[in-house]
Amino acid sequence: MKLTQQQLDGFNVLLINEERIDAHNSGDLKAFIIDMIEESEPNIVVQLQQVKFIDSSGLGALLAGFKHATAKSGKLALSNLQPQVMSMFELTRLNRVFEIYNDLNEATTSES
Amino acid sequence: MQSADIQVDVIIPTQTKYLDLIGSIGERIGRELDLYSGDRDALAYQLNLVLTEATTNAIKHSNYKGPKDCVRITIHIQEDELNIKVFDHGQGFDIEAVPIPDFDNPKENGMGIYFIKTLMDSVTYTRMEEANVLEIKKSLR
């Protein structure tokens, strides 16, 4: 899975450079997020601009990261969701669980 | 694409790397359905999702042995009815026993069947001697 980690205004940003998250790569995503939380500050913004498709296992991987970050007194937020991806969060009502921002600027401003 | 019937029959190894292929076939079919009066982009995503979830389910339930280690997927569109069948050779499961997700306490697993049930008109799972079949139907009116 193609992932890029960067720091932005003191936040750990994870860019997902894949168009698709499904059961083939969601395990890698979950493991990467959990490693990030374990190794650094547990405050992460996952940027989903490139992601056009996410299935139940992809949502599960992000939820696992969210729960892990919360357990470490941190936070995992999301940004730049494509409309179809957003509809998946609405269908599962996970949009009420995650903080979802339009872009990274909004995410880092709101989280500061 | 007019009202001509479409029949797609695919057999893949029980490996998740083929999910993209199966989902993409569904997405392309969804985009080409000129007669569908609803949101075709949404339908395309739903077909991608439903085929991905159903095939993931079949791979998960496969027994990983012998020459039957494959998943067969058929997609049939006849007039305004879409019919998807996903065959697996595992021990099967009771689809009626799959609970609706607890939205107040969301869990990492168990949303796949919920998506299929929610987005399609009907879904059944039948255990048969040769193979189990997950059958999904949706009206395309």
C-alpha cells in the first residue's frame, strides 16, 4: 500500500496514495496507523484525497486506528473525502464517530 | 448499451488481489446501464462495493484446499433486473444470523453483509452440495 507520512503544523499527516482500499490492502493500512500511534504522538490526520473507493474492511481499518488513538489519549481525524467515500461513512454513521474535515488546513486549524 | 441481456461469468483464485478486478467489472457495468433512471455513479459504486464485499466473504469462507480453491461470480442483467451470484466452497454461514451493526458502538468487522442488504433489494445464501451461493438481486427500474 502506498502511504506517505508527513508533518504539518505539528500534526502527523498520513496521505493514502491509493484509489482503492479493500480487504487486499486494509490490513496494511491498519498496521501502519497503529505503528504510527505507537511510535509517535497519537494525533493523526488521514488524508483521503486519492481514495475513490473504500469497503467495509477499509472503514474497519480506520476505525481500529481511531480506537487505538483514543485509547492513547490521542485523536485520529480524516480529511479530503471524495463524495462516494463520504457516503460510506454516512451509511455506517461513522461520520458521527470521526472528525471529518474538508482539507488539511481546516483539520490542523481546528485541531490546534 | 440498450436492453440486451448481459451475462458475465468470472472465476478467480481465492485471493484478495482479485477484488479490484471484480469490483471494477461491477463499476463499469453500472456506468453503462443507460436504462437505469437513478444516479448511475452511485449505482456504479454500489455494484463495485457489493461485488467486493460478496467476493471477500466467499474468499474468507473458502477452505483453501484442493482444486476447488476458487470463487465463481456471475452477473446477469435481464431487462431491468440485476442478479449477482457468488459461489464458494466453504462451510457456509447463516446470513439471517448476521446482526445489524451497532451504530452506537461500531465494530471493525461485520459491515459487509449489511452493505449488501442495505444497497440491494434482496440477498439470500443457500448451502448446496456442490457449492454455496450468495444471490443478490436489484431492480434497475
